[in-house]
Amino acid sequence: MPVNANPDYVAAEARYHSAQTMQEKIKFLEEMIAKAPKHKSSENLQANLKTRYKKFKSQVEKSSKKSGSGKAGIKKSDMQAVILGKTNSGKSSLLKSLTNTKSEISQNKFTTKTPEIGMANCEGVQLQLIENPAIDSEYFDRGLLNSADTFIILIESLEDLPKLIERTKTSKAKTLIAFNKIDLLNESENRKVSATLKSKKYNYVLISTKTEEGIPELKEKLFQTFNKIRVYTKEPKENKDKVKKERPIILNPDSTIKDVAEKILHSFSKQVTETRIWGPSSKFPGQTVGMKHKVKDLDLVEFKTR
């Protein structure tokens, strides 16, 4: 303890020594730096505190990059989207709207202190969705900037967008803007927001987590950011209009009928005697095609086998 230390510094130092995690140590170091005596004889103290602070911050950031997520237990799925936003922008409400996750929702600042994970169902496609703590809080997980395939940048004001975009510029992830709380705006204001985002060529959706307006469109656009296509299959005698659009086969663009068959079962394509197709890639409903035919998103395929 330094000479002439004030009670606030002493209290912060005590909390620092009793801290259980690196994040807590960093937090209380910040308090110590702010409350430390400001005179000539305390210059060494200030320098030591700042050196220790930089060292701890560097250790946390390296650990986050190494783990890929910054939180033990997060195993990245094939398609991962991360929700980014300021405090009270509606991140927890959005996670709840898109998944079955019961996140803590509060008007208090920085309610979310660790990443929250859920699975979003987009017409049978399971997407991993993670709510990152507020970007303007000490709990923000930088590691998720490295692992995400897509960022959902959640805003309720156009003024918030530049700062959030800036934080993601070093990532290769796709970006989808979700402008929240449109239920609080009139029709003219919503048109103005839409026109502004469109003029800047952003991929965006206007939503309300309160009324659920725009949520179905958000799900569809979210899936599209992963650059995958969905192909459904049916039995030869099954009515195509009664096929349940559940658990589609997920493929890369430019995939062929053979790829569809092989995704069902290895070497299955060798057993196929005839293939019929309905949907965007067909010239007419029920067209007979070969194994080299390229499928498109939402195609429906029927295989006949030996």
C-alpha cells in the first residue's frame, strides 16, 4: 500500500488481492490506477500498476485467440453467427426470438457477462447463435470476433453503426445489420432508416424483438450469409405438396445431383436409376435429370433406385 493512499484506493487494492479470476483482477487494477495518489512520489506506483494491467490484458487476449471463442465450453459448429451490439440494444431479446434460449433480459446495463449460446432453426437448418456481451463493456469477448462466420450487428440508432463496424473490420465474417425497435418508430422514420442502410449497400433487416416483426426475414437472410443451399428429398410415391420441409440436405453452391445422393449415403449415386426434380433448377416440374445436373436452393429431388 502506498504512502498517503486514500480509502478508495485501499478498498480497490483489497478487492484486487481477493480477486478469483483474471477479469476481476483487471477490473480492480483499473480502479487502483484511477484511485492511486497523483504526486511525484507515486509515479513508480502508477507505472507498475499500468505495466501489470497491460500484462494481464495481453494474457486474456492471447487466451481468447487461442481458444477461438474466449469461453470454455463453446464448440464452434459448421455455421456460427455472433450477435454484436451496445448495452440494452436488445441482444438477449433477439437471442430469445431466434432460439429456445432463455437469456436474462433486463433494462440494467451490462446484464450479459458471458457469451450466451443457442441454436436457431432456419427451415430445418440448425445455426449456432451466440450473444456476445455488450461491445462497450469489460465483458466483451474479443475471441468471438475470430471464430464467427457471420456477425449480426444489432443497433437501434444509425449513429451506433460506425463503431460496431469498426470492431469487425479485421474479421472475414459476413455482416448482417439488424435495426431493432422499429415498433417505436413511425412509418416515415422506418423508411428513412431503410433508405440510409440501402444507400450504403448494407445487408440489413428492420426488426422488433418486442413484436417479432422482421424476425422471419432475419432468419432467412442469416442463412443466406453462410452461402449454403438447401435441397429436400422425397420418396417416389410421396406427394410433393405434402413433403415436410424439415432437415434439408445442406450443400455448397454448384453442387450436383450426385453430391445430393452421396450426402444421403456413400455410393448411393451408383444405385440411382432415375432422378426427378422440382424447384428453381428445374426447367419444368418433375424434370428428369442426370447426376451432373446442378441443384439450387430449395430444390426438391426424387430418386428411383434399382
